[in-house]
Amino acid sequence: MSDQQSPLPATIVESAAAPPHRVVVVGGGASGLELVTQLGDTLGKSGRAQITLVERARTHLWKPLLHAVAAGSMDRAQHELNYLAQAHWHNFTYRLGELVGLDRINRQIHLAATIDDEGREITPASSLGYDTLVIAIGSVTNDFGTKGAAEFAVPLETPEQATRFNRRLINACLRANAQTEPVRPGQLHIAIIGAGATGTELAAELHRTIRSVVAHGLDRISPERDIHIVLVEAAERILPALPERISLATSALLAQMGVEVRAGTRVSEVRADGVVLANGEVIPSELVVWSAGVKAPDFLHDLDGLEANRINQLLVRPTLQTTLDANIFAIGDCACCPREGFPTPVPPRAQAAHQQAFHMIRQIRNRLDGKPLENFVYRDFGSLVSLGRYSTVGSLMGFLVGRSMFIEGYFARLMYRSLYKMHQSALHGHVPTLWRTIAGLVSSRAEPIVKLH
Ligand SMILES: Cc1cc2nc3c(=O)[nH]c(=O)nc-3n(C[C@H](O)[C@H](O)[C@H](O)COP(=O)(O)OP(=O)(O)OC[C@H]3O[C@@H](n4cnc5c(N)ncnc54)[C@H](O)[C@@H]3O)c2cc1C
């Protein structure tokens, strides 16, 4: 549907006396933070628009790094970005707060009060007016209501959860090494539920880092005897959303490492001592990670009448405007954006979030200039799966030849890293990103390859 067919106003034309247009972006993740940074550097700097980021966290960490934080191969502090500082450098305003409600008639969003660790209020519950609202609050793990999953399995949605899992892992190793009795079956076993890219990458990364931890003098643990990683997937093969060739190559690499893959296997319950499968079998495992599926946050399902799908994503038109309100846009994982010529919508992936953020910048300029909005077209550049230091496999779209090419090894690893470099460039610029990369390479040589605390 083109923007002109919208029954609602689609463009805003400024008058000389009008206050600057208020753009409010909720969620400063892969898409939202790129958007406010670029808008702040242009429209915010020139005073044409007032750019505000509403975000419930204080620092940003690019989500695809979370499995490395969980495994302990990355120190999150080196990659986190402070929102207040970024706002100061890039001419936007940062408001700490969590979106909890919307008033479309009065063009206001409602934010919950924020509370510190000691229970004291930091910011009160408040409302904030907008002229253009962009919702970019991402997704959460979908445990499909599986019994015990919320209680005993760790999801990987936030840096805090990834750090919590890593701490549990190190503590489990220290405990096993200190105890007088032999290591129990399952005590140092890790079950990862869901063999999408996140679960698969985590399995490979953990295989290496847990051995590194043990090699730091935990001589009562034998990696071969005591440590076991199981990857459980309900679909018939791992990486079900990716081409079969990637799945086969990855399965072979995991098998070489000794990671057990259980495809075509459903989990019916998670317990403190392991995972119960639909056939009644129990996989003993005291450390369980849930990485099977995502959904948008539940409250989006009833956000002042906006249309949402069954996994709570807001329905948007190809212009990225929500179907019922032309002043409200949704981008990234929380949006269900149609894809012309495909039965499924734009996938919830970092490259889609990046492309939508840059499309959104043009849409806001068009709105301010009184020009018609353009449809978003997703370009799939391929899929890559990093198996830590072991390998990287994937496919790249060859747009010239019109089909995907299978790649593996060093070139694939470079391509994998380029997605994060693109995100960093959008936040810091190309030259500072180059300096950061060089500094990171130099400092990594002087640090242990695994985080030990
Ligand atoms: C462990 C892991 C590994 C991944 N690996 C890959 C990969 O290799 N390749 C790939 O393409 N994709 C990967 N993804 C998916 C990718 O990270 C997401 O598609 C991408 O981050 C989506 O960007 P986003 O802007 O929609 O949301 P996010 O990046 O999740 O950002 C959402 C932001 O909104 C904030 N927020 C949430 N709710 C509220 C609220 N109510 N009020 C205010 N703020 C709020 C959050 O704090 C967060 O900062 C991975 C995801 C995970 C979890």
C-alpha cells in the first residue's frame, strides 16, 4: 500500500513559527540507536527536529555479542556504549524509562517509574509527547510456556542475563573443583534449547571457553569426562531457518568438537537437574540456556489498539508505518513488515534492523519535507554462523549471479565481523571505528582469552 492511500496524515510540513518536530524513538538497540545517532547528527544538530531516545537501560551492547559474553570470550565493558554520552556527542536527548502505554489521540507515550537496586525511585512515571513515534523495542525469548523454563533456564536477551549465565558457569566449575565427592552426572553439563544461530554459536563458543577456564588450574575436572554440551532442537535439523548446506557443515563441525546434537527433539519441561523431553527421557544438566524462538514484548499486543500478530509484533505497512496510525512507525524485531514476493515477513535479524534504521532516516526527512514516503525493501545479504575460533560458515547473496554462495573459514569470519563494524560505523563514524578495531586487536593480545570472573 503506498503512503498516499493512507486515510491518516502522512507528511508533516513545518511552518516558520512552529516548534521543532518531535521525533521520539523508543528502544536504543541495533536499530533505534543507529537511528537517533544519525538523526541527531543531522536534523537534531540543525535544530530542524528535536530527537529523543527513550530507553530502559543505561548502556547499549549489540545483541549478537551476547553469546560471546555468556561464554566468557568477551568482556562486555569493552563493547558497551553509554546512552548519556552518545546523546551528548550526537545531539539527541536520552530519557531513561520503560514504555508501558500509548495515547494515540493526544500523541503521548507513557513511561513507568524507574527504580534503583535499593528500591529508590530514580525517575517518576511520566508521559512524553511526540509528532513522530518510532517503536524499536526489539524482541524477547519465547519459551512457549514450557514448564520450568522461566525458572530454571537462562534466556540470552540482555547483557545482565549473559553475564549471569557466565557467572553460573564459572561458579559451577569452581564448585566442582572444590568438592570432595566426584563430579555428579549433569553437574557440568550444559543443555542449550534451540539450535538457531544463537544456540549453535553459543555451543561452539562454550566448548572452547569452558576448557580454557578448566585449564587455569582446575585440575580436579576432566573436560573429556565431566563436561558435556547438548544442543536440543525441535526441527529436524539445526539452523532450520538457514540453507541446508550451512546446517550440514555446522553439524559436522559440532560433531568433531564432541557437542551432542539432538534434532527433532521437543522439550516438555526444564528442571533444576535437567531437561525432560517429550518422550519422557531426561537429559541431566544443571546449566540450561533457552534460545528457542523470539516474540515481541507482550504489552505490544494491546498498545492503544495498534494491530499486532500472534507473536506481538506490530503490523506495519511497507513504509514502516503501523497499519492504523501513520504517525507511529515500528522497526527491527518488534515490527512485522511485509516482504514483497515472499510468504514470510522481514526476519528478526541485525541486518534487517540496520537497513530499517537507515530507511527510517529517509522517511523522517521525507515527512519533514512534505514528500511521499518510500517503501522499505529488505535485501538479504546472506547468513553467517560463527563457531568461535573453530570456524565460520555461511552463505552470501551473490546479487550479480542471483543465487547464494557457500563460504567458510577466514573470509566468512571477516564477513561475519563486518556486520558489527557497520553498526559501530553508524554509531561512531568510519574513522573512529577503524581506530577502535586496531586498539581492540592490540589489547586483545595482552588479555586472557577467557573471562575468569
Ligand atoms: C544472543 C543473540 C545473538 C544474535 N545473533 C545474531 C546474528 O549473528 N546475526 C543477526 O542478524 N542477528 C542476530 N541476533 C538478532 C539481533 O540481535 C536482533 O535482530 C537485533 O538486535 C534487533 O534489533 P532491534 O533494534 O529490533 O532490537 P534490540 O537490538 O533488541 O534493541 C531493543 C532495545 O529496546 C530496549 N527496550 C526494550 N523494551 C523497552 C521498553 N518497553 N521501553 C524502553 N526500551 C525498551 C532494550 O533495552 C534494547 O536496548 C541475535 C540475537 C541474540 C539475542
